[in-house]
Amino acid sequence: MSTIDLNQLVTWRRELHRFPEIGWSEFTTTARLITELRNMGLEVIAGPKVINREFVRGRKADVVERGLALARERGVDEALLAEMDELTGCMATYDTGKPGPTIALRFDIDCVNVQECAIGEHVPNNEGFASKSAGLMHACGHDGHMSIGLGIAKWLVENGSSLSGKVKLLFQPAEEGVRGARPMAESGIVDDADYFLGMHLGFIAKTGEIVVNPNSFLCTTKYDFRFYGAPAHAGAEPHLGRNALAGACHAATQMLGISRHGKGMSRINVGVIRAGEGRNVVPAYGELQVEVRGEDETINSFMAEQVERMAAGAAHSFDLRLESEVMGEAVDLQNDKELIDLLTQVVGQYPELTAVPERVFGGSEDATILAKRVQRHGGKSLYFIVGADLKAGHHQAEFDFDEKQLATAANLFIGCLQKLMTK
């Protein structure tokens, strides 16, 4: 069995928790990771080498600019920022120099738009590591995921001589909104991977439970639809206007009425509608933020085609110009039995842990895109859950987790590496 330094993991986690950054703005975080990993002696690549710019989803220029400005304020090396080329995330490689499998491990790095609570009993407040960024918080455990990845990197440098093969540690940006995995996958960096492993802390499991085969990952596609009309005086010359608000509203009501798919779970949500400038002006702009989900890619594609057609139809009906943009996406996943069995064996080495054979995931995770990419190139993939008792649910202001499970997760990853890379 492997052992890992919990204190070091907690230190990393708390450092990262103080400086949360939302997707595509994680320049300080990426620089911190690159520096730490290179100081360990690992080869690290970043920027266009790990992110295919052509497939980037939901990246706003103003968010990127703020992230870069903040990184400079914090003293991030300009050479590192130049290397990133305005793209966050990185990959570290540990190569044993001996023939063996290539294994990709994925860790997400972004935060969510949540204001951390100010109550005294909240551990980050008590221990002095609460978020220093107003309105932003690591309220999903990604700070923990990064510390686990760093811990595995450190273990590999110190103990990897007994292994054969190569480990790729993927630190993926923009998981929230499922935006970062597709461009990372499309860079090709996992195409040579024989195995892919990813995980999440907490969520559908409590401390001591390891869900070795979560199922029912929902495919999803996130859209922004933008309707452009023409303004006019609503009293004097309404006939000269083209009402973008009306088009957006018609599209929204039609989308919410889409028939659900008879072959499995399907979902539709219109989460945001914005339109109008004033009560006496025909609205010239309207925007919808929409997501669809499906139990598999066929069902999700059905839902996606419906919303695209309805947006186009509403735009045509009101003589509007339509722009549509895919802001994020994730796919379904079937874990490979070989890796389910392998993880179950590793969990069995720890008497305090219980391997939960199956549990419904019921949400979307863009690690599935990387996992399926590996499977489609002939490799095998597994995404699992490490229970970690939560103080509040994910994406809530009082979110915190059982930090002891950082070591649990790292040791499980390392146990899998040892089994896969030891001849």
C-alpha cells in the first residue's frame, strides 16, 4: 500500500483555496501548478500545447483579461504568462524511461461564482484560508483535486523508479459549465493513453465510501442564443422595430415544451433571459442561456437539435438575426470493468474504506470527454467518487469537506498506478 503526506496535501489545498479563479481565468492557479511541478523536476507543458483553441467553449474576453491582470498584480512571471498564451491549464509528465503503459490522470482547477460565508464556525474562516476573492470560492472541491494531483506528482518523483511506463497529470481548466475538457482532448494529449482515471470528492458519497462505478452520467450541451432586432419608438413608430425580446420569449416557451425522450432521461432548462432597454423602446437585443441533457448522446442530440430549431424558428418569425454559441458540453460514460475491478482491489487494501459497486451520478462532468477520447483510441477509462463528508452541498457558501480524504484519494490513484505499471 502507498502512503502519502496528508499535511502537505492540506497545505496545498488551503493555499489554492485562498485564490479561487473561474474558468479560463485561472492564470495564477496555473502558474502555481507549473512552478510546483517543475520544481519537482517534472516536464510541464501549457498553453496551446494542451488546449486546442479552436474547440474552446464559453470563454469570455473580459474574464480572461481580468484573470491576466490579477496574475500580474500577484507577481506571476511574464515568461509563464507568455507560455500560457492566454490559455489556462497544464500537463505534467512523469516518464520512468521503461516500456509500459501510459496513464492519464485528470484534475480540474477552476472555482465557482459563490461568495464564501462569513460564519465563524466555517473551517476556512477559523483556520484563516477563506477565499480572498469577492464572489468567488472553491465550493466544489477542485482545490482538493489539485492538491491530490500535486501529491501524486511528488510521490512519483520520490517513488516512481519501481514503475514502468508514463504518467500524464492533466490539470484541466473550466470544468464548471463543462467547457474545458473538449479543447484539452482535442489537443491530442491523451491520444496515446492506455488508461484514464478521474475522480471527484464528496458529491454522492460520504467519508469511507468509494463509489467505484458511478453511472448515469448525463450528456449535456450548453447554449447561448443571441437575438438581434431593431429598436424603434414603441408609441410613434413601433412598425419600424423588430422585437428581439418577443423572439427570445417565444423561443423559451417553445423550448420548455419539448417532448421528453421516451428512451431515457432528458432535460431542458432555460436559465437566463435578458432583453430590453426601456419600456418605450422596442427591444433590439435578446439573449437566452439554455442547457439540455440526455442519458446518452443520441438523446442529448435530439434535445439539442430541438432547441436549435426553435431558436432559429423564433428568429425567422420575428425577422431577427440569430447567433448561437455552444458554451459547454459533456458526454455519457461507461466505466471499463478492468479498471472497476482494479480499483475495487485497491480499496480492499484499506479496512476503513468500503467499495460501493454502483451509484447514480445523475449529473454532467466533462471529464467524460477525455475518458471517452481514450476509449475511442483503444484505451480504458474510469471515473470514481471518493466520499468526503461535506459541511454543505457543492456550490454552496458553507461548502467544505473532510480533508483527510485528500490522502485517501491520492493513495487510491497511486495504488492503481502501482498495479498497472508494475511488471
